[in-house]
Amino acid sequence: MAHTPGIELFKLPKKRPVPGRFRNALGKYRVTVSNACTNCGLCLELCPYGVYKGGVKRPRVAQDHHCLGFSCSKNTFYCVNRCPEKAIQIKLNPSFEILGDRRWPPELLASTWHMAETGELPYQDLNYKTGNSGGGFDKIRFIFPKKKVHSVPESKISTAIELNRSGDSRPRITIPVPFYFGGMSFGSVSIVTMLSRVRAAAALKTFCCTGEGGYPEELIPYDNHIITQVATGLFGVKEETIKRVRIVEFKYAQGAKPGLGGHLLGDKVTPRVAKMREAVTGSALFSPFPFHSVYSVEDHKKHVDWIKEINTRALVSVKVSTPTDVDMVTVGSYFAGAHIVQLDGSYGGTGAAPDIAKKNIAMPIEYALPKVHKFLCQEGIRDKITIIASGGIRSAYDMAKALAMGADGVCLGTADLVALECIRCHHCESGRGCARGIATTDEELTNLMNLEWATQRIINMYLVWRRQLVSILKRLGMSSVTELTGRFDVIAHLDYIKQEDVEGELDL
């Protein structure tokens, strides 16, 4: 695939440090200063990471989440060894060890927080590449050439992708990063969360989906960077909002719960949410499954034609889950006239879905992508449709792996919330369950988060992701992200290979 022309015209935003909003940030290590301290100030001079601040009786440990940890012992500025009174101790933080889950273990959470705070990769000994699920992307590695390959300068490597490859009369939309943000409805998350994601998408020159909860008026200034969703419940769907945007997305199914519609429990249906969805305050809302007007590819084409008639400039995206015949579903969407097909795998999705659905129904995205990519190649239409992967993309490495498995780009969601200091407590479905004010409709909790702060955190994290992606492409000798799509030869599954059989350097 050719290098996308004109990518140099895109101006991405700058990183800007934005500290955490809570007094005591969660870090891997806990640093303590005992009463033996004489307040000599040596630790303040030595530490290059700003862990300490001056105090009246002794230095105050202000940012132990920035502590390098035990690996700092090899440095001449290691405070534990240099303290004349041996008053400093570094231990593993017991609170840190119980954070998260196997897909988002503590180190992946902490490294994401660090990227969002600083706009830089973590220097601490944190694993920012994989989780601890024991499968999926966590078992897949890149194979980099052992010999140095000829590569273009990083500044010349393109990460842009085309969203309309069909060759029809619709606009050719290029985004400078191979991702956009997935649907999170107003009601499922706070208006601050929703607006921060949209503002970050606008800054990164990409898109953010509204989800199925309607189109809040605060989003109107960002129309050109919004994907409005038409889901089975048709909540908030209006001809006016369909006309405003450049991409309209049909949500036929969600990877976290295929065969089930959307859920919004009653305690999240506040008066404003109810007005937006034309529902009753306090009443639980359930979307049907499926669209009761669509039972065939012909019906699907009528849906697509309906949107194209209402908005003559919009691209049409189709979000589907990953059943065993997902390849046939994708081909059907192509012939129905869709420009983008989003394959939503089983790992991602809403925190409100039942566990039995999230863990047992849909196909994992790493199985679906090769199946769809190879089938479209056989049919001769792979270069005429854009495939977007979603469902469990947690890092730049996950994103790159999804591309190598056959995607053109990815759709992201949970990582945005982690950037906003989500701790994965799994209470997303409750109106007051989100103690961090992210997935809530409670006004008091919503006010825990500042909009400017939240926007910059998301921007910082994705700027780091883009730099990591560029680094991966450079090591593989590629000049454009489009060259990575479907390159099964540069990835390997740890369960099926031996190190000695790999003709290259396995990224461990």
C-alpha cells in the first residue's frame, strides 16, 4: 500500500505535563522517610525524578509513583544508599498490587497513567506492552530483523490512513493517526468524559463516536470530528444530527455482548439523560437486538442508502461483533455500500455487560482479523474497504499487532478512561459507582474532573502511542503504517514458536 500523500500537512498537538488530580497517586513503590532523618536535604538534591519535596522536620515524599524503584540501586544518586542516616526505605506498595485485573494489571495501568501525566514512556520498571491475561495479544510478539534495515527518518514515517477507499463520490477522509475513539454514550459516562474524548479527537485530527445515547449540544462545535451512532434503540437519533457529521455508524452488535442490546440501568437515567433519550427519568433502558428492520443484506443496504440519502457527504461505518461467519458479514456490508467495517472483539466494551456475555460469546479480535483479511483478499476487495479493529486494544503494541493481523486501523475506548485515572473497579453500570467521576451521571462525582485536564491527559497518552508505533515501523523498515496491514510474517505466537526458529529478534 502506498504512502499517504500530504501527511506532512497535519499538525499534531504538543504534549503538556498534567499531574494526577488526587493527592496520593498510586505507584508501584512506597517511599518512607523515618524519624532518623536530620533534614540534610541530600535526597532532594540527588533524586532526578522529583520524588521528594522540602519539609519542616524532614523531606516530604510527594511523588513516590515517580520513584524508579529497586533498579535505581545501580545509580550513584540512589537515595537509600546515599542517605547518611539510613532513614529512607523503598518497598513494594501493597495497594498497587491489588489494582486492576488480568487484562489491565497494575503495571499496565500505572504505565498508562504515566504516559497521560507526562507525555513520555515510563522510565520505571513497568511493563507497558502487555497484560497478564495468558492469551490473545499478551502471547503475540513482533519479530524484528536482526540486521539493521534501511529505514527512513522517523519524521518521514506516515501513520495516516484513508477511511474511504471505495472509490465512490463520497469525500476522501484521511486521519493522521490510525485510530479513532469508540462510542461511549452520554449516560454511560459523564458529559466531562464524553467532551474530553471529543476534544482530544479534534486535537489529534481524528474522530470520536457519540455512542447510542444521543448528541449533547456541547458537542456541536466539534461536528467535523464526530461519528454519530445509529443503534437499535434509536435513542436520540434525529435527521438533524445525522446531517451534521462526516461519518455515521450503524451499531448492529457489540463484541462484549453479541445477541444483547445496550443496557443503561435506571440510576444513571437522570432527567437530562432521559430528555436526551426521550425516556423516563429513573427507568432502565434496554436496546433491542437486532434492528427489527434488518434481517438480510438487502435490508442492510436499505439502511445504508437511507443514511446516504439524508447526508450526501457522510461516510457510513458498520459496527459488528465477531461471530464465526464474520468474514461473510463483512463482505455483505461492503456490497451494501459501507465504507468502514468495525470488527468489535470480545475483550472490550461496556462495563455494564453481563460476564456470561463478555467472556463466552464473541470471537476474540485476534482470531477475527486474519479470517476477515484473508477472505477479503480472496474476494479481491480488500483494498476497497477500511477494516477497523476494536475490543481489547490497551497499548501501542496491541494496536500494532492488530494492524499486522489485518486491520487498517483501530477503535479505542477503555484506554481513554484509564488515562483519566480509571482504576478498573468494574462498577461502570452504577450511577454513583465510579468513585473517580468518569463513568457516572452523578453531578457531584462529575465535578471531580476538570475538562482541560482530562483532554490533555488523553492527548498526551496517544502522542506517546504514536511515537511507539513509529518506532515499531522504523525497526521493521516500513515508511508507512499502511505497510503493516496483514503482515503476519512480522508477528509470532509464543505458544507455537521456538526462539531458535525465529529469523529475527523476538520482542520479549
